[in-house]
Amino acid sequence: MKREQRIQSLISFISHEYLEDQDIGLDEFTPLLQYGIINSVTLLSLLAFIESDMDVRLNASEIQPNNLSTISSIADLCAVMEARSSLKEPS
């Protein structure tokens, strides 16, 4: 999945699931943790969405505030994890 697709998918999911489709100007640089959009409760559904929609499984060690602070940082983390996963797959 391309970065822009990831970002749009995350924006749509977060807007719909956590913001009830309210337009708050959510973009890839909105501070999700600072604004309380992502918290310990919403994190579980976000991780499930990433795994199911983007086919990316995040390691527990990667679930850190700096990796979840913005949609951009989440998209970048997914790209890294996807790349690592493809390196481990047999040819």
C-alpha cells in the first residue's frame, strides 16, 4: 500500500470511528495523542484496523507514543513494518 493510501485510510477510519465524522480539520500532522483522539481505549481498535485493513502487524515494542503521535508517524511505522515483513518472507 502506498503512503498516501495509508494516510487517507487512517484519516477516514479515525474520523469515522473516533470523531463521529466531525470535521475538525484532521490531517496527517494532527497531534492525535495530544488532542486525546488516540488513548488506551481507542488504541486497540486502531491496531485491529491496521492489521485488517493494511495487513500490517505491529510489534508490541513499536507501540510507543512517538510512533502514534500523528497519522503520518503511524503511516511511516506501517511502511517500516511492512518492509520488514516482506524481508522475512521466503522467496
